[in-house]
Amino acid sequence: MDLSALESSYDSLSFWLTIWTAIVVLGLILEYAHDFQKLVRGPRRWMILRKFIGGILVTAGVAGELFVQFRLSGVETNLRTAKNLQVVDLQRETNTARLEQEKLRAANLELEKLIAPRSLGEEKQFGEGLEQFAGTKVIVESLADIEASRLGGEIALTLNSFAKWEVVSNTRTWDDFNFFDGVTVERNLEYKDETGRFTWDDTGPATKALIAKLRERGLKTHRLPASDLPPHTIRVRVGLKPMPYFLTMSKEEREKMEEGEKRSEEAEKKVEELE
């Protein structure tokens, strides 16, 4: 039942309860107001009629009061139930709104995380564990994007200052032909020595440690072989920050990346077995 209708019914019954109560009071006055008997003048029939009318009023008033009280009790119960249901609905709406607010807050935090510039965090901590490969030559190349070039500069500075690696070059370019979203770490698996024999390159452990450090920082990092690199040299290429909302990598590029990473992992395992 509608809450406003219950409240209207409750008010109406309360009014009638007051009326019936007033009738009871009037009946009692007519029936038992002995102080006014002296003021009454007339035949004895009027006295009988007066008492009869008083009795009827008292009876009707009590009956009406009982009836209205019974109806009022039912309406009050329904009204209380309706209000409780309304409170439950309001609580449900409040909880739903709170959940939506939490989802929106989480989405906003995720969006802030996505658009926030990448960083290595504490540079000294990043260099810990990499200093055992001090002297490793590294080439850092970044896209000429503000965020990517900033991260590339941070990687070059950290590797040089805290890991004591030799940064051969730190360049920026607009040519994104060999760049993928995220960070790509490359090394030449083998090279020809002075005698013309193929020799496994010794940058495998340093490459693996660097990739682990980058991934610990939440940076999307790929590993690829690069036959154009000189011996004992690692190349780090910093592309655009991966954004789920923008697919900057085509299907062919993703397939090429996945194939390259698979070949690189297989080659790395073979090299580790031989070493």
C-alpha cells in the first residue's frame, strides 16, 4: 500500500478516535453529572430519556472508540511496515550508490595509474643486483615522446650511476619502425670472434637481470634477439606506454613481437644449457 495513503488513513482514524472519545465524555456527563440534576426541570419522562440518551452515547462512544482503535492499530502496523520497507529501500539505494562510487573510484585510480608516467622508482634499489654486471655496455634508444624519452633517460642514468654500466649512447628518435609499446631489451646471441668462429655472447645473465628489474617495477618489458648489435652489448628501446584504451600495436606487430619473444626465450634456454 502507498505510504502517503496509509498516513492519510492514519490521520483520519485518529480524528475519528478523538470524536468517539468526545462522545464518550459527553455521554458520561449526561449519565453521571449528578451536580446538574438540580438544574433539570420537567416531567419524569425527560429524566428517563436523558439517562437513556446518555447510555446510548456512552455505549456508541465506547464501541466506536474500540472499532477505531482496532482499525488504527492495523493502519499503524502497516504504516510502520511501509516505513521499514522504505528504510530498507533507501539503504539498498545507498549501498548501491556506495558500490557505484567505489567502482568509480577504483576506475579513476586505474586510469590515473594508466596515464601516470612510468618510472624506475628508487634508483639505488633498482641498481642493486645489477652492479655485479658492472662494465656491461648498453645502448638506450627512446621514442621522441616526452614520457618515453624521460624513462629512457632515467634508465640510462640509473644504469650508469648506480649499476656502473657503460652507457654507449642515449638517443631519441621519431622513427618508430623498430619500437614496440613498452620496453624492449635486446642482445646478440652470438658473434664471430677474431678467428671467425661463432661464439655465444656473454650478456645473457645481465640481460635477464635487467628484464627482471624492469618487470618488478611494473614495466611491460619484452626480450628480443638483435643480430645487428656488437659483442658484449645490450640495447634498451623505450616505446610508448602500453594503454589498454588505445591499441597502438597492430595485429601483425603483436604477432611479430610474440614470435620474436618466443624465439628469444628458446634461444636463451639453449645458450644457458650450453654455458
